[in-house]
Amino acid sequence: ALDIQLDGRPMKQSQDLKRTLLLVYLAEKREQHPRSTVAHLLWPDATEKGARHNLRTLLTRIRKEGFAPYLVADRSTLGFNPTAQIHYDAGRFRAALTDLETIDLTSLQTAMDLYAGDFLKGIAIPRSPELEEWILSVQRDIEQRARAGFHRLVLLALSNGQSETALAAAHRLLEISPYDDRGHMLLMRALAAAYQPALALQHYKAHLRTLKQELSLDEPLPELAQLADELRQNPAALRQPVEPLDKPEPSSRGPVTSKVHLPKPVTPLIGRDAELKRLRAWVLDGHRRLITIVGLGGIGKTHLALELASSLQDQFPDGIQ
């Protein structure tokens, strides 16, 4: 739940959603904003004069609540005082995850404890296209960072022999991305490390049923099926420290001459296995000449398309461009 505190004291939850949204917006974007922009964001259907009047009234109420020292506002701009100490969990969460390759286990656990689910979850958003687009972009950004963070936390915990920490992190990862095969791989590895290989295989079978019933998919990622086979044959081997799962497995078919001329993303695609599987099925069924991936800017459409093209290179010997 959203928790706003002033000088260490929890603030009474206001019925005025505009007040809450304004405070969160200013905390999320620590800069000075044109009054007209903020007014239109919160009151899109009002005239500019009416929206600015509403904003002026709202700022007066917020100041009276005790926020006056934290606000800087003049006739044309407003924002939080850049010298004021403002602790914003979403900002701290992002800052802590800037370098997942070097972060240690304890610091990563502390950072992931800050993640409390969807940004502004449970807040009724007033009808405002610009406001909705901004909230969605922040939600996507935080969700992607959370997926990457929990993914890394499982790996670090397993490499340090902390299977219970790995299990908890894997479960949280799957709460965000329930169809993510790599997330299920991590959970199965964590169960194996906790001396529960039978439970890992039960989970694998349940995941296969879910893919079939909810996504009409008959097979998981080859890596996940291979992991299940390894569990059946030698579960003790999976109790050893693991390497990051986003490293490509060596091919048993020998080198392949690629004619794929596409840029390579600098980060792995995480949490989009269901979408990738469905797109692969559509491309390979031979019944579609055009597939369009749509969505707001910044949610990863290009990354998904590049990953799709890369996964299909052995199906198109004449190349992909």
C-alpha cells in the first residue's frame, strides 16, 4: 500500500487522489515542472485557467499539511525542493539495481525488499491519457527491474548455498511473470538445491499443464525440458552452484553460419517467454504474412522482435533482416 510519511509521521490517507498523485509525481520526477503541464495532467478536461486554479488550491492544502518546506513553487513552475531530504522507495530501488553484475547478495536482498508490487497499485487513476501513460511507463520500468533483480537474487543465493533465499526470490519472480520459463527453471534449481527434486518435477508438470491450458503451448523452452531431464537422471548434480541462465548453451549441432543482420541487445530479454513462444508459433505456422507488435513506447517491442528474429535464424537459411 502507498505510505506517505512527513518527518517520520505517517500521513493520514487523503480522499483526494489528486493530492496523492501530485506528491508521487513530484517525487518520481525530481525537477521543476511547468505549472500548466502538471495542471493539465491532473485535470485534462478543465480549461487551462480552471486547471491552474485547481492546482493552486491543491498546493495550498498540501502546504497546510506540513509540506511547505519541501515544495518550491512560483507562478510558472513547481517541484520538490532539491535540497530537501526526501526518501522515495521507487527511486532507491532503481538506484540500488544500477549494476546487477557487481552487487553483493546482502545489498541485493535489501534492494528487493523495497519492491512492493505494481507502481500505484490499488490507486484509482482519474481519466487522463497523459497521466495513465506516465504511470504505465513507470510500472513497466519498475517491473522489468524487479524481474532482473529477483532473477539475479536467485542466482546469487544459490551460488552462496542459501536455498531458502533462492526459493523465496524465485516465487516472487513468478508472481511477476507466471509464464516465464526461466523463472520456473530458477525455482526448480532452488528446489533441487533444497533437496526437493521430486517437488521440482511436480512443479515442472504443473507448469506444462498451465502452458497447455492457458496459452495453448505444447512445449516449454528446450532449456527447461533439459533441466527436467537432468533432474530425473541426476538430481544431486543440480545442488552445485549455478551460472547465470542467460548465457547461451553450446549447440550440439556444430557451428551455424548465420545470415542474421540485426543489432544485438546489450541486455537479456527477461519475462517475455510467453509472448516469444506465441510469436514463434505464429511465424512458423505459415498462415500469417504480417505480424505487428504494438504497445507504448519503451515497453520492449524492439527487444522482443530482435529476440524473436534471433531465435528463428536456423529456420530461415536465406537470412533475416
